[in-house]
Amino acid sequence: MGKEEIKKLVENSKKVIEQDHDNFSKSIKDDLSSFKKKTLDRI
């Protein structure tokens, strides 16, 4: 495996991790806003 191949693999992994992080953050924010809405509806 050459240096360039490893570099490409690392860059691709970084992109995948950033995408997963964004999706996870969005999911958490959606859950939080949903929870807030439900809580306010109960009050």
C-alpha cells in the first residue's frame, strides 16, 4: 500500500466520520426539540 492510497483512505474516513457526526447531531437536536415540545404541551 502506497502513501497515496493510505492518504485517500484517511480522507475518505474523515468525510464519513464528519457526515455521521452531522447526522448524529441533527438527530439529537430533533429529539431535544421534540422532548421540549411534549413537555410544554403537558404544562
